[in-house]
Amino acid sequence: MKDSVNAAVERILDSYLEMNNHRKTPERYAILRAVYNIDGHFTLDELGEKLAQEYKFPVSRATLYNTLNLFMELRLVIRHRFQGTTKYEACYDNNSHCHQMCTVCGKVTEVTSPEITQAIDELHLKRFRKDGFTLYIYGICSTCQGKLTRQKNTKKTLKTDNDNESR
């Protein structure tokens, strides 16, 4: 499956570059391969590190930024703004999905919800063709909930101890 996706996205890039008389640079293809070999979300810096370390193909930040903008135009990559952080992800074979985001630690997890997907698929919009969707669900993850509960219990214990000492 991964090989067929990689071949498909390379064909899309090839077609675009040929139709628009752009150069087929090795940087563009290396970045495309790296993007589609990353599972989940990534930052520009993480992509740059992966290219430099795993592919031995360092590229400038400007090249990464411009190439990702091209990939977004081709709908090969989607950009997310998660609580002040910009992250990207490959989207050729995953246009529609949900994210749950912890408002305390910033952790982002993808959620599969056939019910939401079906509801949006059945949604009829006037004069608009749906291509996909992304849903963000904000809340507090279980790890942060546990930390907050422990902090609250510690404060109660300290207050009770201080009240007992003052009597």
C-alpha cells in the first residue's frame, strides 16, 4: 500500500511539474518521499532533521517551506495550526479525519469516527463540493487529568495539614 501511495504522489508531482514547466529537482522528490515516510504530524524542523539524518540530504528551511506550500497546493500535504505550532501531514490517502487535542500539554491524537465521517458524507451543501474534512476536538488528555487531580489532592492535603497545625 505504501509503495502504491508513494508512486501515486510522485505521478501527481511529475504531472504538475511537467504541465507548468517547472524543474524536477531531487530536493522536491526527496522531500516528498520523506513526508510520506513520516507517520503522523511533523514540523518543518522535524522534516529537515529527517532529511539530513536519514536521507543524508540536507535542504534549507526556505526550500522546505516553499516545497511544502507546493505540496499543499497539490493537496498532497495538509497544514494544521495546533495551539501556536504549525504541523503538517501527508494527506493523499487520508483526507478526512478527526484530531483530539489536549489543551494542557498540546498532545494531538488522530481519532477514527465512522459516525462523523458518515454524517459529513451525507451532508448536502449548496453550491459546494466537499473534498474532505478535518475536525478538531479540544479537551484534556488522561495523563494531564491525572496530574491535575494529583495537584488538587496535594493542595487539599497541604491545606488540611496547615489548618490542623494552626489549631
